[in-house]
Amino acid sequence: MVSLEKEALVIPKVSELMISSEKVAHVQVGNPLEHALLVLVKTGYSSIPVLDPTFKFKGVISKSKILEETLGIEEFELNRLSDIQVKEVMDKDFPYLHHEDSMIDALHKLIDFPFVCVIDDDGEFDGIVTRRTILKQFSKHYHETFKWV
Ligand code: 2BA
């Protein structure tokens, strides 16, 4: 079990850990699922944030949700994807963080989700915090604390 020395661990804020919005792949609520699948396949991610035209965070769309929509009775019906909008199938019940939240707030949310979106006071999307970033922080602290390991 990892024991972190409370005094030595400087807890960063979400603003110091996030990947900023310009580096994050996203789709819009009104995009057809066909477009969302293309973005997901091209970027290699399994899920990405969904924004409205004013850049507000609205939910998350995943490859698995999109594939579910293509399931016909006997075969995959990919042509359905141009008739369905992202907002109809996206996951709306997704947590978010604010800039001033701490790494520990992010850690709690990242137990159940691979990334969490960061929004400002108006709900505008500013970026994401990923599991990788948090794990790297803990790994760094662990090795700095127990240099002989
Ligand atoms: P996943 O797409 O399921 O990816 C799981 C992990 O696999 C990622 O963990 C990363 O370590 C690796 N990975 C997958 N695709 C990658 C790629 N194209 N380039 C580099 N590494 C890749 P995390 O980095 O912790 O990311 C967690 C989740 O955050 C990802 O889950 C994805 O849903 C989202 N994500 C990360 N970076 C993103 C970005 N720039 N734009 C949109 N979504 C992003």
C-alpha cells in the first residue's frame, strides 16, 4: 500500500493539471453520429467531450454508445448514423471540475471515469484532467519520497 507523506505532498490545483481545450478533441451536440465516430476513430480515443455552439460542456460521446445505435436485428446498420445527432445518445450524467478544485477532487472523480471536463463559472469548456496525469503526479511523488525504491 502506498503511503504518501502529507507534509511533503504539495497538492496541485486542477488548473495546473488540465489539458487545455485547444488540445482536446470534441464534437458538437448537433453533429451527426457519423461525424462523431469519424473523430473518435481518427483520434484513437474511446470517448470525447460534447459541446454546444457557445462552447458549453454538455456531455460525453463514446464509440460504444455509437456502435449500440448501429445494431440492427441481423447486422450493423451504419447508414443510421447520419440520421442521429450526438445530443440524442450522449451521456449527460458526466462529472466536471472547476479550475480551483484540487487534484484530490479530480482523483475522486477519475475513479469512475477516464477523464473529467473542466468548466468555468459560465459552464464554458476549458479542458480535461485525465487519469494519466493524476497517476503521473502520484508516481512522481512516490519516487521523490522513496528515492531508494
Ligand atoms: P481512452 O481513449 O480510453 O484512452 C485510455 C488511455 O489510453 C489514455 O489515458 C492514454 O494513456 C492512452 N491513449 C488512448 N488513445 C491515445 C492517443 N490517441 N494518444 C495517446 N494516448 C492515448 P489518458 O491519457 O488518461 O486519457 C483518458 C481518457 O481521456 C481517454 O480514454 C480519452 O477518453 C480522454 N482523452 C485524453 N486525451 C484526450 C484528448 N486530447 N482529446 C479528447 N479526449 C482525450
